[in-house]
Amino acid sequence: MNKNYLIKILRLYVDGFKNMRLGRKLWAIIIVKLIIMFGVLKLFLFDESLNSKFKTSDEKANFVLENLTKD
């Protein structure tokens, strides 16, 4: 593509984001939802650490060693 076309496309998007009013609120809602989904829920629903899976340090060490040396 020609450099002028890329600049025109970039300006189109920049002007569009500058002039939107409702869109800013919608983007804020989307960002808050993503933070909740990936940040907060991950802490509570996907909490899987070595301490919860294994009781002894030998079991933890074997698990880590097996995962590091997989093909």
C-alpha cells in the first residue's frame, strides 16, 4: 500500500475516536468487564498452585522436573 493511504486510514480512526461520545462509555464498560473476567475471576476460579496439588516438596520437585523435561 501507498504511504498516503495508510496515513488517511490512520487519520480516519484517530478522528473517529476523538469525536465519539457514547463510544467512550462503551469502551469503558468493555475494559471493566475484561478486568473483572481476567483479573478477579482468575484469582478465585483458577487458583491452582503447587501447594494445593502436592503435599510434600519431593512431589512438587518431581512435578516440576517432569514438566521441564517434556518433549
